[in-house]
Amino acid sequence: MVAIGHGRSVSAAAAIEQCRAVLGDIVPHLLLVFCGGKHDGSDILKALRTTFGDAVPIVGGSAAGVIWRDGLGYSGLEVGLVAFGEDDFLPQIVVNRDLLQGEHAAGLSFGRMLAETAEPDSVVLMFYDSVASPSPLRLHPASDLVDGLQSGLGGHRIRLIGGGTLTDMNLSDAWVLDGTSVAKHAAVALVFPPALKDETVILHGCRPVSTFMEITRIEGAEVFELDGRPALEVIEQMLGVTLGNTSSHDLSLIATLGEKQGDPYAAYDENSYVNRLILRANRATGSITLFEKDFHLGTRVQIMSRDNALMLDSVRNGISKLNKAQRGRQPFLALYIDCAGRASARSGAAVEEARLVADGFDPSIPFLGFYSGVEIAPFDGYSRPLDWTGLLTVLSPR
């Protein structure tokens, strides 16, 4: 297996040719590919087919940016790929192209297919396109997709890990590579054989800045009231900021809503929180719209401040934990699915946290990452969507 990344080529063909040169004589039996949104999906697929032939399955999709062993970028020109050889753990590919007909129903069907395909506790990597419609903006909610998928599994346990694709940090569009084509409104899964296991850490970076509050009015992903008051007013008061009509979107850069799992009175632990990014705010209604719609009437939440220092500490601690877990193993792939909001261009962090991740691994382990819209990881007993996290997983033989 070889993982490669490039960030300077202006054409799809040139980027793929650079990757081909690095592979040398290796003949891929599967390609996992992520590329910046300035590359047209059909051009990328054509270049890959021209270089590697029509028989190689190609899975992956667009990305707000790509992270590789010795570099990263989010200009939109990046291309990263993992080439699986014939002696690697080759997964089966499962595809659903029905997200536009309803994410929960598509997830239900997808889960049933995975239950028939995956052995118990198999690692399953899943990618789907986050943006259903760019104008007006509508997302494919990962919460609905994953909830339906869990129902479709019917108690069949898998290790579901994945992310939502984007073409850029402005949520302009998204698409996936489903093995044979470029697809919209689709989810694709790589089902690995049971001889493979994952070691996964979730990297955070938010801390609570409020007491617990109850959602007292909500419609879908739009939260209107917290403790009976306009949600936007409450958040501004707690953060000590006042946002103008034109800058309410900036709220997404400084705060999230977090739901604490387990004992609400336990000491602070970043791993106890499921945080939801604020997609936008509406001054006229006093509401905020979250990236996902899995919070409900009565959900107890806290306002969470995005903390760059905490984010970098979380990365260092997570890498240390993962390195200890890999001692004595022979890992064959490290994959980093990183919320686009954690990039320095969005977070304002002085250090690219993804650079710390890439530099923290043994250089012999193939490594690739991409900037995502949503991260999906095993959490509190089952897999669920997460926001503003870095999802780092290492695959190795059991």
C-alpha cells in the first residue's frame, strides 16, 4: 500500500501523473482518492482511468482540502490517493445513491446491505456528499443517514467510520467516487475483512462556557429558544459578543452547542461531548441553525467555545495514545478525517493541527487525510456524526 498527496498541480491529469510516478511499478487493485473542489470530478475520474485503467475500483470524493505525509493544502488543487496492492486487505464496496429521496430511508436500505455484507465487528469506511443543494443551501444530514443505517443493521455490529465530502470550506458543493463513477446524493462504503481492526481516537477542542440549558423550541436543525429565550440572544450574551445582521455567520467560527453524554455532573472531559457546529444565525427570528438536526425539544445543551490551544493539546494527547496502542503491531494505513473548521484558515490557529497529526506518526505507516464536513466515529457504544473533531484511525491486522 502507498499513500500519496500533491498540492500544486492545476490540472487533474498532471496531479494524477505525479501520483503515478511515485507509485513506480505498483499495480493498484483499489484506489482511495480525495481531491480539492477546483478539480472537476469527471476530469479527475477520466485522468485516473487513463492512468490506471478501467478495471480499478475508485472510491473517495471531493474534499475541502487534503492532508498527506509531508504537506497539506486547501486551495482546491490538491489530490491525495491510497493505492491498495493485491496483498493488502481489500474491502468490498457497497453503494447507495438514494440520499435525495430521503436520508433516513437511504440509510435504512444501506444498513441492510451492510448487514448482509459485513462480518460482525468489521471495519467499514463510509463517505457521502454533505451538500444536497448549494443554493439554497441544504445539507444531507448525517444524523438521519446514520440513524437509518443503524436501524437497517438491525443489531448487527460494525465499526462505522467515515465523513462527509465537500468541495471547499464554503459548502459550495460535494460529490463522491462510488467505485465506478462520480456520484451525487450517494454514500459509498468500504467493508474490510474481519482480519482487520481499527484503533480510532477522536480529537476535540471545545470547552463549555455556560451552564446546562434546555432547548425549548426547535424545528429540525433550527434552534429558536434556549430556556425560553431567543437562542441567538442567549449565545451572544454568554459569549459577550454582538453580531450584526451581515456577520451572524461568524458565530460558527467561535462557538458550538454541546450535549454532554453520561453523568452531567462529572468533571469536564472533552470526550464526553457531542458538539454541533452553528451553520448560520437569523437575526429576524433570533434562531441558530445547526449542522445536524439530531437535537430535540428538551435536549440539555451547553454553549461551547472553540479553543485553539485545547485543540492542539487534544491532538498531541491523541497521537500519544494512538502511538502507544500501535506498539508491536504492523499498521498498514492511517486515515485522518478532519473537520474543515479546524484548518488555520478557519480556526485562526497559529499551527495547522493536521500537520501535528501527520508529523506524529512513524513515517513507515501510509498516511492520508482530508478536510470534511462531518466526521462519523464510534462514540458511546455506537457510531454517530460529530462536528469540529479530528477523526484519526489506524487500520492494522488483528
